[in-house]
Amino acid sequence: MNSTVKLFAAAALALSVAAPLSAESAGETMLLSAVMNEVSRLGIETSSLDNLTLNDLVSIATIVRGDDPQDTQKRKVQQVIDSAN
């Protein structure tokens, strides 16, 4: 294999690995933004959300999309945030 073919093969491999990661981090960014909006709507400080894991963000998103009253959602979301910090 000559060096040009090796270079193209390496670039193709790098792009195939990087593309899903970019989409994944874009999805995480969108989830974080949506969670920040909902947490703010509940009257909870959003400065500590950067410390949350993806699982924490999903938990919060599930809570705020549920049917619980707002005060119950606020308590549950605060528990997730407190346990992460």
C-alpha cells in the first residue's frame, strides 16, 4: 500500500469515528439546553448543571416531562442535582 492510500484510509477511518461522536455531543448539548430551560422554569439555579452526567440530564428531562405537579417536579429535580454535586 503506498503512502497516499494509507493516508486516505486513515482519514476515512478518522472521519467514520468522529462523525458519530459529533452527533452525540450535539445531542448532549441540545439535551443540556432543554434541561436548563426547564430547570430555570422551575425556579432552580442552573449554574450547577454543568456538573451533571448524561444520566442525570436524562433523569431530569424525564421528571419535567412527567405528569407530577410543578412543586413535585422541582423537588425531584433538586434531588438529582444535589446528588450529583
